Amino acid sequence: MEMNVNTTITQEMTDFLFHEAELLNDYRHMEWLELLTKDIVYQVPLRVTLEKGEDSEFLNSMMIMDENYQTLLIRILRLETEYCWAEMPHSRTRHHLSNIRVKEKETDVYLVKSNFLLFRNRGDSTHYDLLSGERQDVVKRVDGRLMLAKRVVYLDQSVLGAHNVSFFF
């Protein structure tokens, strides 16, 4: 049973998400990885445009990203090699978060929903990617530390203009 939480926990979750965004924006991916549980589920389901009255506009059977701790680690380690051409030069990102809502799922396990706007630019290009949507996170307190256990990203776009998805939401 989900219960609304007090403002102290909401502020704690907000601070956690802002810190996480800072790590991603500063290209500190190994530090970001330390915020994730070893059984992390990290998904971005494909959005489809449906006819009026159809069930869902997200396909849980098709993902833009469907990652776990090991695949996220491999992606991050690859960023540090000369073979990650999609990130040469690396992306400059800015994660904007708003409308953070927190509900307690069980003791020390929280469902944290937030809206995001992700700006991404590379090199000297005038082209940039702008992605928006909602993140639904499960944040757990593990040995006194907040850790991200699950993230599902619901993009507002059904067609991505980005040439690649070498960044994290």
C-alpha cells in the first residue's frame, strides 16, 4: 500500500535526484553507478501512437533501453575507451527535474516520480537534442544510503531526433 510521505523525505528524495543529475551532467558516471543497486532495472519503453481507445501507448515488449547493472557498467566503461565514437567529443547534458512526487511503497522503499527535460549538445554543432518525459523511480534505503533500484523513463516523443542514445536519463 502506497502512502504519501512527509516533506522531509520528499526533500531527501529531491536532493538525491539533484545529486544524481549533477553526476550525470558532470560526466562522473562511475560515481553515478555507485548510486545504483546491483539489481537495478533501467528501462525506456518505446512509445507508439495509437488510435483512440486502444490500451497503451508504451510497448513494454520493445525498449529503447533495457539495462541492468552489468550492461550499465559496460556502457560506462566503453565511454572511457577510444571506441565510443558516439561520444567523441562527449555529450554535454543538462538534466532539469521538476514535479517530484514521492510515495512510500514499503518501509524504506519509495516510488519517486519526476518530470524531466534533458538537453544534449556535442562539439561545436548547433544541433541539440531536447527530450522530455516522466521518470518513475524506485529508491531504496540500503545501509542508510539512498540507492536507485529501478528507473522507467516514459518519453513524450514517439520518434527520437537523437542520432544515438549514449547518455543516461
